[in-house]
Amino acid sequence: MAKNSILNKIYNSGPLILLYYLCISEMDTNLEKTFEIFTLNFQIILIYFWVLKRPDLMANGHIFIAGLINDVVMGFPLGISSLSYLIIIFVGTYVRNKSVNTTIASDWFTFLMAMIFSNLLFFSLLNNFSDISFSYQKIGYNMFFTLFMFPIFWLLFNVYQLTFIGNRDA
Amino acid sequence: MSVSRDDFSIAFRSALLKRGGAQKFSVLSLIFLALIIFFLDVYGVKFTKPVRAFINDVVYRVTFLASTPTRFVPQLGKDFTSYINVRKENENLKIELEKYKLLELNVEFLADENKNLQKILETEYFNKNLSNILLAKVLVDKNSPFLKSIIINKGTRAGVLKGMPITKDNYLVGRVVETNYLSSRILLLNDLNSRIPVTLDQGAQAILSGSGSNKPILEYLPEDYEILENINVFASGKDGIFASGTPVGKTNDKGEVELFVDPNQLSFVTVNLNTIKKEDF
């Protein structure tokens, strides 16, 4: 029984551990070296899915700290990734409050909204308050591939949820 | 109508202010906190600089440790392959060693001749003080679509200052853009924010601008200048930071510059401590 409870805790912490690991490690989800235009913002997919499905597994404070770590590793001004992640949480929570049943299509569409708001804030702040230049073409590719890959990760996370965590979703 | 407006405002307020259960903080309070941290960092209030430097040092070390498994697995594959090929490699190396022994004499003669000629020209000999060349290990090389930078394990404690040029095997790699006590961030030549003055084989001057891809481009070339393939590009040294004549890369048929050092394959780099004595930007 005790062993099961420890295992459950580990499974439940899986998404949060993955988020922290993605933010702090060298591991990235950009395949620029092999396929030049492929870049993906995996963190926002991860946050959006779990905030929508199981917000109890993704505490706001942890996401905020993961954002700060991401800023340090990537060299962005502190707090900018946290802000962008918090916008994702906000949209996710709002959608969760407003909807009863969600499908992959509705989640995909609302994810697009969340990503637009989040990236708009992120790049507006970066453009106006830092010296970092960025290519709009790369932002476009990044958003496109993040959106494109969302259903794939949605299915994978759903499988993880059903297999290891159990469906206690509303 | 009013019911749907009420629904909207309830859901909106709940999303911003809701706490309880796993959520110890509301989204709104964290947004305010993130904004405060952001503006403190951007406007560089006096106490934030050392705090940020300390956080950077700690996080970079943790990142290095956390990335060990991701670095270990590909390395294991490489090690296994090289173990299998070790005999053949040994034979090849012996042949190469003999070749280099013969070349060494020539190199010594040419180096002396070069030194003498530089003395005649009264120019600074680039490698005259090797104690000012600092070897640094790459701690973090996170591939980002927006920023092309690496973190090295030498900081202000070792004398690294902002703006110092970074080389690998005497080829230019980038420059220092952020210094902490134990680590520094290097902006690579292919980053969108990188601009350095260069000179081409035929004497033309230009600015090498990072394009975000692996191949930077040449800007501000003389009018009607046609870029040919396989032209060597060197740092011109006009900015007073990069030593003039440091090789950078070669032009290709598209007019881009193929760097001599692959920015994705850096594990050790050298910092040239000679160039800058004081951080003034």
C-alpha cells in the first residue's frame, strides 16, 4: 500500500519534474541541427495540457520558478518566461472554468489562443525592454510547429494520465 | 445576455484569483511578482546585478550537472565506436605523426620568420603573451531558436570581462556578453545580435552579421562588390576588440559565411584576456 502511494506520488509529479528538467537541462526540443526550421516550445504544451486536465499536478508557484530558471539558462531578462507561462495558466484555467466537456479539437483551438496571448506578451516585452533582436520568421515557425505538435502530445499525455495517474478529470 | 456576462466575469476572476488545494498562489499575484522581477532586472537596479550573477552561477552549475545524462549517452556511443576503431586509428596516427615531425621544422622556421617580419612592421605579435589566453570549458550549450549562446566555466574571478573575444584553435567563435563570478555567457557569431567588422581576402571591409542560422551573412560590402566562393574572412580588428587577422570563415556560393568552427560542437574555447582591460559598457 505504502509502495503504491510512493509510486502514485512519483507518477503525479512526472509532468512537473519534466517541466523543471526541460527548463534547467541542456535538453531541448529544437531539431534545428537536423531540420533547420523545426523549433518547438514544448514547455507551453506541457503546462497548457496539465493545467487544463489536472491543475492539482501543476502548481502555479512551481511553474513560476521553472520560468525563472528558463530565463537564466536561456539568457532572457528574469521573469519574462514566468509571465508567458502564467498567461498560459490563466487561459487554461479560464477555459477549464467555462467548459464542461473538452475534446482534442476544442483544446487545440483554445491552445492557439493561449499561445498567441503568451507569445505576444513575451516578444512585446523582449522587443521593448531588452536589446535582444529576434527573427519574426523564426517566431512564426516556432508557433506553427508548437501548434502542429499539440495534438500528438495531447494524445501522449492522455495515455500517461490514463495509465499512470487515472482519470479524475471534471 | 447579462447571465453570459456574469459567467464570463466569474470565470475570468476565478482564473486570476483562485487559490486553494495545490495552488498556494493566485495567478494575479504571480503575474505582479514576475513583472516586478522583470523590471528590476531590465533596469539594472544596483543590487540586482550581483544577485543575478549569483543566481546565474548557481543555475549554470546545476544545469551542467542536470545535463550530464543527455551528454553521456551520445558520448558513450562515440566512445564505443572509437574503441572498436582504436587499432586502425593508431596506425593512422603514427603515419600522421611522422608527417607532422617533418612539418614541424618548416613551421619553426616560418614562425621565426613571421616574428621577425612583424617586428619590422612594428605590429603586435598576436600570441606574444600566451599567459593571457585562458582555456575555458563549455558548461551549457542549450540550443535556442532565438539566442545562440553558450556558457563557459570562467568568470570575473579568472579575469574575464564583457566584450572579450572567444576563439577555438585560433578561429573566432564569439564574444563575452555576460559575466558572473564563476561563469560567463558567450554570444556566438551566428546569433542574430552578433555584428563584427571583418575583412575579406581581397581587402574589402564588411560587417559579419549573425542570421540565426549556422551561416552568418556579410553586410555593408563595397558597392558593386560581388561575393565569390571560397574567400577567407578575417576579423578586421577595427572595433579594437577582435585581433586583426583572426580567421572567421569562408564564403560560400550563396554569399554566406561558413564558419571555420561549428558553433554547435564547442566543448573547450579560449578567452583572449589581452584585448580589454576594463568593462566600459
